Amino acid sequence: MKYGVFSDVHSNLEALETALKHFKEEKVDAYLCLGDIVGYGPNPNECIDLIKSLPHLSCVAGNHDRAAIDKKQLGWFNEFAQAALLWTKRELQEDNKAYLNSLPEMVENSHFTLVHGSPRDPIDEYLLGGMQVKENLDHFTFTPCFVGHSHLPIYFTLNSDKTVTLKAFNNGEKVKVTAQVLVINVGSVGQPRDGDPRVSCGVYDTSNKILRLARLDYPFDKTQEKMRKAKLPRYLGERLSFGR
Ligand code: ZN
């Protein structure tokens, strides 16, 4: 089975279409979405429509998805995110609100675990360090655990001395997903934050246990133009040029 793995689309339609084109070329059979479909960007309804039409999709809820349907208070977000969420709430169609409302916090099966944040705090915890991953080990059964939320393409491996190491994922890098690979973040489709503005996503082939990370150019100037027209905070558009 080949999975297209992606996260943190954040209403960026041009970036999402680029990731989905890559998955199609890779002939994936199924899709794993790690949440935050909406927030920040200018096309929440179009992104939800595309994602919910994907065959064999497993998708979990992110903190922005929750806030957009009033299941999380806006006070948790910075001023730019709050402004974009207020805009998103006004834009969202009822059927798409219902879709966001239907998303679970966690999906587990014998091949993987899916959460937006972390297994012990699926919506909000940022997994950024080895100790944190160790503290989460009692909260899930099946590895790898795919996460999103930090917008950073990284993964965590278990060492023979039981410590956990964080590793950065580079473009085109292939990782053999052994039992020692505990947690994987394939980065963000719609708002990368590792200094590389390109779309970040992964293809996971369970037949050989290889996950390959891809960074893909996309026309972010189009997204930025839409954000200007929608009067979304300037900073949120500008950061797409820098991947910060
Ligand atoms: Zn996010």
C-alpha cells in the first residue's frame, strides 16, 4: 500500500493541488492527513472539498480545524492566527463545518498512529524533542506515529540505550521505517516553517517500508494575491515567500 502523507494545508489551495499532483504521479492508493486543513490561507472551502473527495482517506483534526468550528477558544492563538480564524469562520460553508466536526483526534491501526499534535495531547502538543517523544510512548501502540502541527519535516528514532534522537528530513530523503522509527512529521503543505518555502509532503510505501520526503515548488504568489484580496493579515502572506 502506498500512502500520500500530508499535513497543515492551512487553506492553501495552490500548495494542496501541488501535493496531490505529486501523489497522483507516485500512484498512491490512500491518503493520510494530519490536520489543520484550514486557518491562515484564503481557500478553506476549496481545500476541504478536495480533501474530502480523496479515496481511502484517514484524516485527524488539528487545532485550527477545531477553532474554526468553535471547539477551541481563539485566545489560544496569536493575533494573526486569530484574525485568519475569524475570517475562516465567516467563509466556511455548513457542510464543510460539519466535515471538520466529524474529524477524530486520533486514528490507530496496525500500520500506524495518526495525530495532529502528540499521542498524549492530540490537538495541542508540539513534538519537538526526544524526551517529549519518550514521555508519549505510553500513549500509543502502533508505530510509526505520524504527526503535524510544528510544520517541520523531522522524525524521531529510538536508540539502543533507549534515548530518542530527532533527525531532520531533507528533500528526496528516503527513510526506512523500522520499528525504531517512532514519530514522523512530513512537514507542512501550505505554510512550511523550516526556511524552505516549497510544499513538504511524503509518500509511504508499506511494501518496502520506505518513506520518501518531497519538497515541491508551487506558485505561492497566487496564494499571496488571494490573501491580499481577502484582507488576511499581511504577515501571513509574506511568510510564504520565506518558509518561515
Ligand atoms: Zn498548523
